[in-house]
Amino acid sequence: MERIQPKWALIIAGGRRVEADLLDRLNRPSCIIAADSGLDHAYELGLRPDVVVGDMDSVTQQSLTRAEGEGVVIERHPTDKDATDLELAIDVAHGRGFRFATIIGGTGGRFAHTLANALLLTRSGEIRLDWMTSHARITALRAGESGVFPADEGRLLSILAVGGPAGCSSSGLRWPLGKTPLTPGSTRGISNEIAAQKALVAVEDGCVLVVHERNE
């Protein structure tokens, strides 16, 4: 029986150029949302977004003109705003009823933006987010959630507590997480290794970012 894939949104952020082979690792999205200059990346990848959102301070006019001609929904925001373009794009995905979204792009700019992009994954659980880069897939897991991480996609797995201590259980890791909670600011969860065909990480309380690094 064919597995039915849940509806999900692809969010394309700005920053460094997105590598085309990332798309080979993804199923077809139900909706494509570009955050500002993520529109340029989308067109470079041969994708037509459904929505572009942001203050439009970094996207090229050529891409904006093309989007207008193609009927792409354009949501403009003032430059003086309290959220990044990526957070606005996540809000669009949530507002359209999506429970899952994957982010690509969003690296290579200011370090503060890259760090903030990672922390956006841990926002309240109304939408489940992960972030795919050329080197890793970063996933937020909250209390009651779990994730499966195949070894054939990479052996290194780091688990970082965010916002407070996090109690986790695991299987398939070289160094099991044990009963001692992970704490923010500790590096105990860095560079663990997947020692089986796949690893399972389950969060009992708290929130973690799981960084699954790709094979080169």
C-alpha cells in the first residue's frame, strides 16, 4: 500500500544560494512560501512559489515583477517590523493550516540571523518545523515528540536542550542519553554517533534541537 504523505509547506529563506540537490531529498510540497530573497532562490531552483512574504528589501525587482505576472501572492511588510522575513513565512504556513514545514536556505548571512533561524524551530508546537541545509537537517522535538534518524543519511547526531532541561530517551546511539536530563549550555549531547541502521530520540519533557549531519 502506498504511504500517504501529509500535506506540508516548503519555506525558502534568503541568505546563501540554495543547492539544487536539496530538492532531491524532499517530496513534493503542498505549498511553497518564499521569504523575501528566497523568491530569487526559488526561481533559480525552477520553483514557482505560491506566496512571497517580507519587506522586500533584498529580493531582486526582476523576480518580484515575474512573481506579479505569474499571480504569486505577495505579502509586503514594513521594514520596521518585529519579526524576520522567515518568521513571517512560518506564520503564513501556519495561517494556511499546515502542521508541517521544511525550511531551506537561511544560511550564509549575518550570524545573528542564522542563530535566530535555528531558534525559530523551537517556537510553540502549532506547526512542526525542520531546517535542511547542505550539511545537516535540524529538527526541533518537544515533550511527547520523537524523531527517527537513518544512519545512511549521516552518522553524526547532536542533541541540544533549548529553553530549559530536557529529558530524553534514545536507541541506536553509541552513547545512550540515559536518565540525566540535557541542560542548555552543556555540550554533552554534541557529536553522538548513530550505531545502528537508525536512531530514535524521544523527548519526555523540555525541548531539544537535533542536528543530523549528512555524509559527505
